[in-house]
Amino acid sequence: MKQLLNQSDEISRRRFAQTAANSMLGVGLLPVLSENAFGAGADAATARQVATAKRVIYLYMNGGMTHMDTLDVKRGVENQGPTKAINTSADGMQISEYLPNLAKQGHHLGIVNSLSSKTGAHQQGNYLMHTSYEMRGTIKHPGMGAWLLKFSGRDNMTLPPNVVIGGASRHPGAGFFESRFGPVSIGDPTKGLQNVSTKLKEEDFSYRLGLSEKLGQKFREEYGKKDVRAYTSIYEDAVKLMDSPDLEAFDLSKESEKTRASYGDDRFGQGCLLARRLIESGVKFVEVSLGGWDTHQGNFTRVPERCDILDKGMSALISDLESRGLLDDTLIVLTTEFGRTPRINQNLGRDHYPKAFSCAFAGGGISGGQRWGKTDENGETVIENKVAPADINATIGYALGLPLDQVLYSPSKRPFTAAHKGQPIFDLFA
């Protein structure tokens, strides 16, 4: 039996555990799982700097958000097209006219206009931005949410501490960490957390749960490895959550119609509202995805539509967090996998362009109303303070007080750090 277990790959073990959970308990709550999901070093460590943020709301623009039509508008340049710049609430700082509500929050924004990489494909760019590492066929690296939980643990012991709202298909999940550090996926924020109830009667459920524990006791005692413990922990968390009042955090109907409307009547806006509810309840890392930015055609028709959704959701989130006293210790990150070509193509679109693009931060110790880095007059080349995706993750880690230089090891005994070789952008902080 032991030989067979050792020969089993991680995928088959995960499938066995998930099947057992579905058949025995009638529930299917599992985080986003990935290959090489188990192993790594110490579960906790002391941060090397004082944290300015306790939690993160990560707004990911899936598809490659155009920098020149959002956060890096150029004046008097032919390749700028019809997009115009408008003033923000921060002196001397302008952004796109398509983001009027976010412009009113300019005094909270730390905009980075000097992102650059060599990765111009969606999947690889997405992976690099989330993990700081290039994609490899032999290993999967953890996302920043997983690193946060690995080092600092959970605040709420019932709710999943790491959540992705939309866009989980390309998420790296827990990487080579135990699966319990990976995010739970929410497809539609208005439907809450699925698969946390059972059709069984309470006595039947309790009987099956007890039977499952008895059947697995000898197995757990004999093969009490990290992967086995991780699955046991998942079951325990699922059962605790089923009857917990904390589940109300996922119920957007508890919000007023006025509040819900302020975020926008779409999945991204409602996802931002759900993110606010979750971090209020002790969830540490929430990602909300907005797709549709792959504008090879009709850039100047599609971008205003995407920006309208982003503008309502993000600006309402900042305002709501500030009014609740949560903005100062909640870091908001707006980012994407790469930018779009400054030159407009024959289809009135912009193509993939990793050479220069933009992102933004707000809250969590960020000193708002400033820009970091600069592109040339055509938006083509970074000419000041170039940063890489790893530097963005290092900035997130610095805000959270993570020990960025502490090495943890994969199951294959290879050394890794939270943001690879990234360096925090210290000047963004107050």
C-alpha cells in the first residue's frame, strides 16, 4: 500500500480526495489546486519591515490593458488617437477621460508608468505578473496571496482567506505550496459561495462525516504527510463554514440598493463590493478580474466600455473603504499582464506590448497623488525608473511586511522567494 501511495502522482491523489469529499459529505468546496501543490518550508516567519497593509484587493485587467488610453495618456501625439487626458484630484496628475470617477480619487493613487517585461503572450504574462517567475513546465509558483498566507496565517479561521472572483482559470493558485494556501474561486459574485451546503439531512450528514473520519483514521496515522494533512484541513474548513454566520459575507443582498448601484451593475463592480465585504470579515487576499482588454480591433470603441466598468467599480471601492476606515490598511492594486502598442493598427486596434505599460496602487500606506516612472513622448519606451512585474510584487510584499528575502523550498528542494529578485518601489510609500 505504501509503495502504491508513493507512486501515485499528485493529480490522482487530489482527485481521490475531491471524489471522497463529494460522495461522502455531499460538498465540493476546494481551493484552486495546481500541480506540485505540496511542500515548502516554514509556515510562518517574522517580517523584516513594519507592515503598512493588512490585506490586499487585487484588481486584474485580463487581456492587456492599454496604458495610453488609461493611465499614461500622451498629449499631441498622433498614436494617442481620440483619447484625451483629464485632470485628477492630485495636482499635475492626469489620466484618461474614460476614468472620470477614478480621476476624483487621484489623491489616493500611486501610478506606475514604467512597467516593462519581455513577455508578450497572455498566459505567460499573466503568470509572470502573478508570481514574479517565468512559466516552467516542471513547477508552478505560488501567487502573492499564497505567499501572504504562508508567512502570516489567517485572520478569520472560518472563511477562506484567499479568494479569486472571476478569472481563476489562469491563476497559479497555491503553486508548490500546500493547497490550503490557494484561492477559492467565485465565478459570479452575486451568487455567493457555491457548494457549501448539502442536500442530506443533518443526521445523515453527521453519520457520513463520522464514518469518513473512522475510515480515514488509520490512513492518516500511517501516511500523515503534508498533502494528507492539507486535504484533512480542507474538509474541516468546509464543514465549519457550512453552518457559520460568516457565510453572510458572501451575500450581497445584505447591501443597500444604493451601495450596490454605486459599484456598477456588472460582475466586476459587484466583485469589488464582494471584495470589500470579504476583507471586512477577515479575508486577507481578494482578486477581482475584469476581462475584455485584448483590443486588437476597435480599441477606441471597446476601451471606453471597459474603462466605464473599471471606473465605477474601483472608484466606489476606494470611496467605500475610506468611509469605513479601511483604506489606510487595505492595499488596492490595479494591474495587467502587459500594455498595448502605441501605434494604432489597421483595424483601429492596439496589439500586445510588454515593453511599456502601467499599473496603480491605492491605500495600504501608499502616498497618493504621485507617479513613478516615465515613458517617452510616444509611450513606446520606459525612460525613467523602469520596473518589472517582480518589482510590483515586491512592493505588495513590502506593504504587507513579508520577508521578501526569506528562502522557501519547493518539493524538489529548489529555493524561491516571494518576489523573486524584485525590489519594492519605496518612494510610493508615505
